[in-house]
Amino acid sequence: MIFDSHCHLEEGMPHDIDLVMNIGCDIKSSFESLEWTKKEDRIYGTVGIHPEFADEATPENLAKIKALATENDKIKAIGEIGLDYHWDDNPPKEVQRKCFEDQIELAIEIGMPICIHSRDADQETLDILKAHSAFSKTRVLMHCFSGSVELAKEYIKLGAWISFAGPLTYKNNRKTVAVAEFVPVDKMLVETDSPYLSPEPKRGKPNCPENVIHTIQKIADIKQLTFEEVANHTFENGCTFYGIKNN
């Protein structure tokens, strides 16, 4: 069983994938995420405002996110939310922080897990999650984890899940390989983040959910497990994190 736990669908449900989680990034894509869930039983969705679009996080738009999150039981998390300091002050850091904090509190209020985007903001992301008691009040997933082993240890100790994407397969990415060596298989998810971050051997081409098999195989090689063992573990972990009943 294969679960692409984080993608941005552009076409229909992919072949040979059992479940996909389509991720909302802004108001428009969050509405679209809900629509995707209605098209195919195997598609689930999240809604949320990515830090790049933090300017959208007005009270009116946060109310829309709340309504979308509670309208259909196939919407399974608030995300992706977080901090992205890669681009200089765009949006301003204080705007990103307010957007992030408001959505953590929203998720806690309505009892939903959160899917976290963190780029060049490792310590502040962790500090904000701790300040809002996110680890004790909801489930936390670190999407496309790019931090250190030391940071991964802290997240695992706090009870978070860690998701691996295409960059794990890149030839010189020893940092993320070391993280995958450490993270217990029962706390791992796999994703594509398609159409971005294509794995080896598909780099340079648009990504798609089917390419999650390359990340699964890389983890299998690192953990000295079979492809099927990793696929099944990460499928079950994805269902557990997102609260999906796999009949």
C-alpha cells in the first residue's frame, strides 16, 4: 500500500497509488483541495495558508479555512502552515508568525492535526509550536523535513511525525540520509510535494505522485528493509497521523 502524504494535484488520481493527500496553500487552493476530495475516494485533503501567502490570513479568510476544514470529513488537517524565511522579508516575518500562530490555534480549536512547512526557520518554528503546546494538543507533521539529526531528535521526542520527499534521494544529501537513519520507521511518512522536488532519477522534470516510489525505495535501502515493508509502514503511519480509517 502506497500513500503520497503531501502533493499538489494538477491532474486526476494517479495510477498505482492507494491514497494521496492534496495540500492547500492559500484560500484558492484550499477550496480546490475540498473539490479534489469529492472526485475520487482515494483523495483526501488539507486546507491552510502557506507562509508565502501569509498576507491572506485575515479574520475573514481564517473563517473560510475553518469552514472548509469542517465541511467535509475528507479534509484531514490544517496545512501547510509554518514559516519560510528563505526569501528576504516576503511576507514580513511578523506577518508569517501571526498567520502560523493563528492557524495552530484554529487547528487545536477544531481538533485537527497540522502539517508544517519550515524553511530557513528551524528554531523559530519549533519555538512557536512549543509555545502553543501543539505537541500535546494535536498531532504535528514536519513536511519535507530538511533539518538536522539533532532537530529531528527533538521533534521525535516531542511526538511529531517526519515526512521525507524527493531530496532524500539526491546524491549529496547526506544530511537528510542521516535523519532517515535516525527516525524510527513508525514515525515516518513519505511524500512527493509534486509537482515540485522530483526525486532521482526524475530530477529536472515535473514531479508526480507516482514518483513517491523512489523515496520509499531510498528509505528501504537506508533501513535495510524491503520496499513493501517501508510502503506499508508509511501507509499506516499516514492513516494514523491524518485519522483515516483504512478499511
